[in-house]
Amino acid sequence: MSKEKVKVKIRDHQSEMALFTRRAITAFLFMLVGVGVLLTNLYHLQVKNHSQYQARSNNNRIKVIPVEPNRGRIYDRNGVLLAQNTPVYSLELVPEKVHDIDATLASLKSLLGLNESDIAQFQKAMHRTLRTRPVTLIEQMSEVQVAEFSVNQFHYDGVDVDAYLERYYPYSANLTHVLGYVGKINDRDIRRLKEEEKYTNYKATRTIGKLGIERYYEDTLHGQSGYEKVEIDSRGRVVRTLDYVAPISGQDIKLNIDIGLQLYANKQLTIKKENPITHKMEDYHRRGSIVVLDPRDNSVLAMVSSPSYDPNLFVHGISSKRYNALLNDPDHPLLNRTTLGVYPPGSTVKPQIAVAALSEGVISPNTTRNFPGWWRIPHSKSRKFRDDVRWGHGEVNVVKAIEQSVDTFFYQVAYDMGIDRLSIWMNKFGYGEPSGIDINEESTANMPTREWKHAHYHQAWYQGDTIPVGIGQGYWTASPMQIAKATAVVADEGVVHRPHLLKAVMEGGQFEPVLFKDYPRISEAKKQNWDLAKEGMHRVIVSGTARKLFKNLAYEAGGKTGTSQVFGLAKGQKYNSKEVAEHLRDHALFTGFAPLNHPKVLVAIVLENAGWGKYAAPIARNIMDYALVKPTINLDADPSNLPPDQLMTHDGIHVNVHNKTQTTLPKKELAHHKIKVLDSEQVKHS
């Protein structure tokens, strides 16, 4: 049987062509859809959302660097510089630009005399910082270090000297409690600035006002930050500068302080005292405070709190050891005694109480009293409130009661007025209220009331509580600034001025005076009442408790001594300053003004644990003589305005941080110093 040949169909070209066509069409459709999607996205990217993505691109390519403004300077009333900006040089490394950091650090250690601690701090900071950002190696270079690095700088790529301005207080501790100080911005400052929506203006700023005038007028002194817009590459390095907007410097301000008077008042609280360890005579700063006002407007001419401390320690950052030493000092130098120190005002308040009693009709100009050296609440068997004269002062009226500081007279006045009227009237004079001084560090102290005692002691107010208030004791406390302000109200016959340190602010190239609004006038008191109080204060100087201390006075003055008890005496106990610890001795107070009828100077003094008020009076006379007799302070003429374009120079240095002008190095340290110049082999070897 023959086998038939069977034809097998290997390919079907027609079917394959149809399949290929279908697949090609499908793929083409997918390509069309994909291209459509791409074109749609491209439209959104390039057209619809162009501005959004351009901004993002610019943020990656363009960087805005804030530029710190120069802080405004502070002058005294005569144009003497009290707070200035001095150039400081720091050494910075950019790790990205340094080829061998370890070798560079070793070389710089040899050249600039660095220690292991400096290197360790730098390495710690470097690990927390981007490699493209500068890291500080030396925060404050000495003049010799700047010179030696400058002549060898070509050896060190990525290492530069950065110049900036730092606050400096040339009068050191003499003005600390007036000016305060600036310090490094901390987390608490940042939170506050963000809450006040001011943080953007501080992104380039290193320091901020912490206390005193520096804190109170921070917005005026700080200025407005500028910025530098630069182009950076993918590694964060600056390629070129695109735009620069200069910062606006803070405004200069002028204070009412007279630096000569301030230094003189400070000197009054400095005495020679034997050091118990070395047995050598050393300067000792007495604990106390002095406030000097011009009672015509209550401008502060001097404000001294002793002891004090150097504010320059805080500008760059004080060490914990030094800060703890200040914090634990038994004399409390950190305390601003003029506004935060609170003491019973003692007999210094008797003129104000006299005006209140006369105005309320509790006494009249003809009222007289005669007590036998003590006073007791009428119709009671209460304890005796004693006078300083055991046998009494005899028949006294209101003027003599002020002149001789007769406690028994004012015990009766306090009893007749009652605590309610007393506290209301003393509030008018500023007691128990903020004085209004333009610094934040102030205590309202305490003018006691029934409500106050109930809130603090959960007890009712008794008549016996009112009696010591009549002589400025008991629950009553006041600051020296409040005592000065209350005295000024008497001196100006009811006008209540606000104490203030600021005199003028630089505007448009010249100092423009700043006016402070007065408090409501005490209109309830007649002129006769003020005249009687002033007459009593005048007699204190002429024939009263301070007569021996104001002999041969070249002008007429009024004043009032005061003694402030630190602790109460038990029944029958007698006070003996020699038998009690120093910190328990009475405080000595004095307040006064001159000339009597047209006063220009008012002085309030508190000497802690110094004894009778007569010990404070001589200091007040010295200050009045300084201001009125010696031609050292002009209280009438306004000093000429300072030129706004004064160059900021210090020891031969001139620096312009923002314009990067060339720096001229100071010469005082370089005159006899041989500068080391390294060659390439020395750098390589080290």
C-alpha cells in the first residue's frame, strides 16, 4: 500500500497579519493615551501650576540669609556713651571646604594656642551642623590671634575670621541696674518673640535685651533686619549674590542720667573696710540705694543700687561658677534695690500723712497734741506705742511734728483717719502702686488694706494694726523709687509726675525729646496744706532731726529723716544696735529736695542696716551740693544733639559688618609682639 503524502500548513500569513494589525492598533492606542496623560501633566506643570513649582524651584536654588541690624547706642543726658557696640572677631571653619580637618585643627592649635577643650567643643558643634555651614572654633579672638591668622590665612582654605558687633558697657557695674544688659537669645526668648510675632526680625540676631533699659526699649534699640538673597548649588554652597537689602539700625536713645552724678552717688556708697582674711583695707560697697530725680518732671538723674555687678559678664554668656557666686552672695548684688528693694518707709511718709489728715479735716493747722512719750488706743488697755523721746516733745502742731518726727502725734492721726482713708490717700502718692519707671524690674511693695490682710492672713483688720502705719511701719512697705516719687508730689504741690529714665530718641538725624504723661493731680489738697508739709520738711533741715548735718547750706532745702525697723520688739524690750546681728539692725532713710520753693533736685536714700536716718542725710547733702553748688551738672539747658553719623570706633578698630569694609587691627597688643608667619612646609608638618 502506497503512502500518500500529506501537506502540512506551516504559516498562515493572512491570520498573522490580522493579529499583528490588532496588536499594533492596541499599542498605538495605549501610546496615544500615555502621550495624552504626559501632555496633560506637562500642561499642569508648565502652564497651570507654573508659579507654584517655580517658587519651589527657587527655594531650592535661592536662599535668603537674614542680616542682623546694628543695635542702637545709649547716651547720658550730656551725650556721653553709656552702651556701645564693639567689634568682636571669631574664627569659623566650613567643613565642606576644609580638605583635612584634623590636620587643619592641629596646625591652628599650634599657631593660635588652642587647647584640647577648644578642639573638643568645635568637634561637638561640627557634628550638630551641616557640613556646608560655618562652625565657630574661637568665639572671641584676641588681637594677637587675629593678626597671626591674618598673615597665615592663605594656608587655610575654608577658615575665615568673622567680624560682628557686641554690646559693651564702659561704666561696668556703675550703671547695671539702669541699663540692664543684653544676653544670648534662648528658647524662652524665642517663644516670647513668636507669641509677639516678632521672631522673623530676630533670625539673624545673636542677643536680646534681658534687663533694664535694654529690655524695656528693645523694640527701639534692635532695629529692622535686612537680608541677602543668594544662589546656591546642589551642595548648599553660595554661587552668587542676587540681591541685598541693608538692615535698618536700631535708634540711638538718650537718658536723663548724668554719668558724673551717677558715679559720684556710687562713690557715696563705697567705704574702706578691713578684709577679715587679708587684713588689708579694701573698697566695700554698702548695701543701699540712691534715687535722684528732677522733681519738675521726675526725670531720673541718678539711680544707684549697691552692691552691683559687671553686666559685660552676661553679654557673651556668664559661666555657671560666676553666676552662682553672684546668686549666693549674701549682699544680693543681682537685686535692683531702687525698684525691687522693699522696706518700711518709716518717718519719711509723715509729710504725706500730714497733707492727707489736713485735707480730710482730721487735723487743722492749729491742732496741737501733747503726749508723755507714749500713746495708747483711747479707752483701752492696749500696749503703749512709744516715742523716740521718753519724756515726750511737749505741745506740738503738725509742722513741729514733722520737724521733730513726733511719732505720738502721728499715732493719733492714724487712729483718727483709719486704715481705709489712709490707704486711699497714700495710693494717690504712689504707695502700693507701680511708680511708672520705664524698666520692667519693679515691685509695687505694699500699702496695707483690710482686704489685703484678710487675703494674706485670713484675719480681720484691728485698730492696733493701723497705729504703726501712721509712722510708716507695720505692714507698710515701699521701694526707694516710690519714696522719691511721693516726696516729689509734696515738692510740686500735688502734681504726680511719672519717674522716667528716657530723655530723647534719635529721629531723622537728631534727638527728639520724649514726653511722659503725668498721673492725675491730687486736687483735694489745698495749697495751704502743701505749704505746711513743706515748711515742716524745711525745719527738719534748719532746726529738726537733720539740723547738724545741713549746717552752712548754700541753698534752702526740705527733707525728712526716717528709721525703718527690721523686726518688732517684744513688750518691754529695748533696741540696742550693738547687741543685734547686722542684718537685723534698722535701715536708715532720708528724702529731701532743693531749692525749697523751686526744687530742681530730689534725693531719696535707703542704707540697709545702717541705723538712724541721720546716717543717710549726709549723703543726700553731698549729692545736692554736687548738683546745685558745683558746676558739674546743668539741669536747665538741653545738651546739643549728637551727630547721627558718629563712627563706631574702639581702640583703633573700625568695622562695618554689613558692608564688610576692611578691618584695621588694634595696635596696643601688637606693638611688642612678634607675629609668626608659617611657610607651606611648617603647615604641612604641623
